[in-house]
Amino acid sequence: MQLTNRSKQVSNKQMTFAERIYLPAIATGLGITIKHFFQKKVTIQYPEVKKNLGPVFRGRHVLKRDDQGRERCTACGLCAVACPAEAISMVAAERQKGEENLYREEKYAAVYEINMLRCIFCGLCEEACPKQAIYLRHDEFVPVFTERDQVVWGKDLLAENMNNRYLRKAWTKEEAREQDIKGIDAKPRTQL
Amino acid sequence: MTFTIDVAFIIKSIIILVIFGITLLVAMYSTYGERKVAAFMQDRIGPNRAGPFGLLQPLADAVKMFFKEDFIPAQSSKWLFILGPCLSMLTALMTSAVIPFGDSIKYEAAPGKIWDVPVQAIDVNIGILYVFGVVSLGVYGIMVGGWASNNKFSLLGAIRAASQNISYEISMGLAIIAILMMTGSLSIRHIVEQQHGGNWNIFYQPLGFIIFITCAFAECNRTPFDLPECETELIGGYHTEYSSMKLGFYLFAEYINMFVSSAMISSLYFGGYNYPGMDWVQAQLIGSLGEIAGHNVATLIGFLVFFGKSLFFVFFYMWVRWTLPRFRYDQLMNLGWKGLIPLAIVNIILTGGAILFLKPLVMSFLK
């Protein structure tokens, strides 16, 4: 029974003289390696040259704000529940009068912390978020840390900087795939 | 008279030191070259962080080697453990003494009296025997080191090295005999001089060359014959237990051996410092620069040609290493005993026949 069309008939025929003296095969092999010797190298000189990892690469986290600069997070905790590494923790608080320009929803995260040693950058928090508040940036990694107090990132590091907003070409995998198929070079934009 | 002897002595000392230094330098940069060649053949870039193009990488490696902990296993025989890498290094360095790196340097000792100093550490008339003697001593370094480590894998590696070297030395010697029959001399300088111009031995001894280079690969423990240290089976072979500069010596000795055997290949089969049109170049140089300076510049060019040939073969070693996989041990022994030795004997018979019958025939045609 044939399972695939890749099966090959094994042959036990005697090797020819050219095969037995082994040298022609060596010469062919040397030819292949010397061809590679002069080929273009595939190495990317990482710290100096950075490769574009695509519009939906999962790098460091960002807590998005809306266009008026209000935090989108409502501290529902779905990201923390979705997180397989239990890296996210938060403390919710009620929005007071006069804070409407700071927080979009009536409830907000007073403390929002991600443990970068636990995080596995799976992006499930991104998918779980009903408010489109948390994203993994496609253009920045979590920088190397050497001290213990650099491990847990609070809102000071996570919240989006309104002077330098985080833009990207596609905000979902589906969008990225569609752009890819249709060959659209989309403009980077702030939000879905 | 004492004055002239002193100058000759000084020139000789300088030549010896330069040859010694060049051997070490080439071996040092072979490690860099090896990594670069490996990288290039695998479409990578290779070391490029230490200095421009990574040229300081060997220095960084040496510093690393020096500062590593020098560990001697408790169950090893301490003195032999130290002696192993020393022997390896010593024998590797001794071989380069008889290789003619260039023609000769001329200088005027007294008015009208021109001295001729060959660019070679010592010109012994049994150069080839000397090389063979020293090379077969080289296996002691590996054997002693592997045995003294008191480690199964080291011992296995050492045994493999010993039997491999002994097997391949035979066919290597037989391959050389054909050359000796052609030249009638054991002095490497004589052999090189007989290949004057483009009259290289490779054109007369292609089979001998293939046998010789195969054996040279085996003698240097290079891939595809790197069974003594094969990482996948024996961890590191004879140098499993070694660390720090002792390991450095073993690795370094391998690269020196590589360079020396490349130099041997180019002087025995590729004319050493000879190149086509060398007489014309020398005549032109003597015509424009004078008798002494012209000769010395011609020697320098010859030296560079020789160096280029040797470096090509060093590259060839690396090229083959990153092309071929390792032999299995029985394949290695089959190739050595059943393949190369009969072939080398056939080569001797063919050479003998050619000298007896073909040479007079060709000569009579030429007349």
C-alpha cells in the first residue's frame, strides 16, 4: 500500500567504479561548499541591524490609551486569568469625579504589574482583553535586566506615551494576513 | 674571518626566528581562518567582534586559554599528563626546521666575496627522514596525554590516534618513495630545486599526490580522519581531561602540524618556491637592482609564492573539513591498509617502469 508519493525503491546494486573510488563524490562535495563560500551570507548583525519581525510580532507590553489620552484598561482581570504564566497582577480602583480625562471606564487599574521573568510572550492577554487595552509591541523587546527590581514592570513603564504613540500596520493576525494576501502596504496607525 | 662567521650566524638566527615566528603566527591565525572558513561555507559571517573583521579573535582566545583553570585530575599520572601537550607542541614545531622556505639570501661579507645563506633553518641531507622521524614521535604526545588522563575516552582516543598514524605513515612513506626515485635525494631542498620553474612533481606523480595528501589528513587528525578526538563518540578524545593552556597546546599543535604538512605538500609536489617564469623575473630584477639586491628580492618573491601555496593547502584542509563527514573506524582502516598501501606500491612500480623505459624513450625523442 502506498501511503505517500515520496517513497523510494531501495536498490542494492553494486557501486560503479567511479562511486567506489570516492574521489568524484568528494570533488562534487567540495564544489558545493565552495559555492556556499562565495554566496551571500544570511546573518543579520543583530544589535546593529534589526530585522522587521512583522506587524504582529509579540515583543514588550504596552497599555494602550485612547485618542484623548485616557487609559483604556478597566481592570476586569481577564488578562490575568488568561495568562498561562500568571505574570499579570492588578489592583482595581473606582474612578473619582474629575478623573474622567485620565480613565475611560468607571473602574480602572490603580496598580498593573507584569512580571517579565514569568511572561512567556504568548499574547493571550492581548486576545483576552475586551477593551483592547493591552498589546505586545511588534517593534521593541523587553530590554535585558540585571537587577531584581527591574523584573516587575508597573504602569510607569507599561502605559503608552502620548508623545510617542505606538503605531502598527495591523492590529490583529487576521488583518495582517489579509494585508499580506492582498499585498497592501498599510499605513501604521494607533488603534484598531 | 670571525666577522663573516658572525654575520652568517646572525642571518641564520634571524631566519630561524622568523620561520619559528611565522609558523606560530600562521597556526594562530589558522584558528581564526578555520572559524571564518567554516562560517563562510555555512553561509554565516564568523567571528567579527574582536577588532576589525574579528582579527583579534586569536588573541582573545589565547587570553581565555591562559586564564582558565589549569586542572589536573587526581587519578592521573601528573608528570605524564604535563608531558603530553609539551611533546605534541615540541614535535609540531621541530618539523618546520628542514623545510626550505625560499632560495637563499646573498650578502657581501668582504669586497668581492659573496656569501649565500639558504632560507631554511637547517639543510640536512636526510630532510625527509627527519620529518618522518619527528612526525612519528608526534603520536607520543597524544598517546602519553591520553593514557595519563586515566579516562576511558581519552585512552580510546589515544589508541585510535596511534593506530591511525602508524597505518597511514606506511602509505605516506611509500608515496614519497616514488618521489625519491625520481629525484634521487632525501634533501627537501634538492627535491624543490629539481622542480625548477613549472616543472612540478604533481605532473609526474598525481597518484602519489592523492595518496600523500590523504595520509597527511590522517596524520594531522583532521576531518574526515579526526577519529582520535571525534566529539560525538569520545567527547574530546585524547584531550577530554585537558583544560587551560595544556588544551591550548594540543589544539595549537594540530594547527602547526597542518601548516607544516601544507608546506611539505607544496614543496614536495607543487615546486616549493618555484613558479613558472622565475628565471625571467630573477634576470629582470638582477638587471635593474644589481646582483645582490636583485637576487634577494627574487628570493622574497619565491618565499611569498611558497607561502601562498602553503596557505592554499591550509585552506584546503579547512575546505575538506567542512565538506566531508568522518569515516567510521573500520572504513578508515580499510582505506589505509587495503586501499592506499597497494595503490602506493602500484605507484612505485609505475614510477620505476617510467624511469626505466619511458624516460629514455622521451629523451631520445627530444634529441
